[in-house]
Amino acid sequence: MPLKTSLLPSEHQRQYQNHSFENLAASMFMADGWEVFQPFLDHGRKTDLLISDGQIFYRIQIKSLNTTDESFVVKNLWSNTDTQIDYVVYFSQKGNWGYIIKPFCCEQKRLNAAGGQRFHKHLKHFSQAFAKI
């Protein structure tokens, strides 16, 4: 079995982990029949994924959280951009769950506040939650 012989600096490790959740979401969207596009760079635009059913496009922001607390307070990180995102998908890095929410206007809110859809990190649950939002 191959072994890693060097460690990544913590800021690099964080970026690798964040991108892994973007790829997980992209995989689940594709498995559910969505076309998935990824910008080469999303700095300032807050669009990690662009999905389409062939007719309509949706901008998706992916966030991973280092918590198991579903009442964790998340911040509005998209209010200072001119790009309108359609959905934010939060993944727990430590738990087997996540939430899909619509962007909110206030500065912060509880992850499990009304209006969001909880899902398990499984295609069926993710697809069902996205269809309900």
C-alpha cells in the first residue's frame, strides 16, 4: 500500500479537503442526471459549480464545515458580490450529513434553521433533498 512521505501545510490540506467536497457534490449532481460545470477560478464570484438540466442553469456554492453540530451558525459569504448564487450546499467534514439552503440576506443563521434541507452523504438522500429545496 502506498504511503504519503510528506505532509501538506494545514492551509493546503484545508484547500484539498474543500475541493474534495466540491467534487463529491459534482459527482452526486451528475449521478442524478444534471450537467455539471466547474469554473476554472471562482475567486470573488462564489460559484463552485454550475448545474443545468439542459434548459435552466443554477449557480451552486459548496462549503465544508469542521463540525458535527447541526445548529452551527454559518455566515453569509456572498452578500458582497454581484453574482447571484442559487443554492449553498454545506457538508459536515466530521459527520455523515449536510444541508442544502438558499442564500440568505442576513449576516448569519443557524445551519438547521427552517427552509434548508438536511441530507445524508448518499446520492439518494442528496437528490431527494435537492428536489425539495
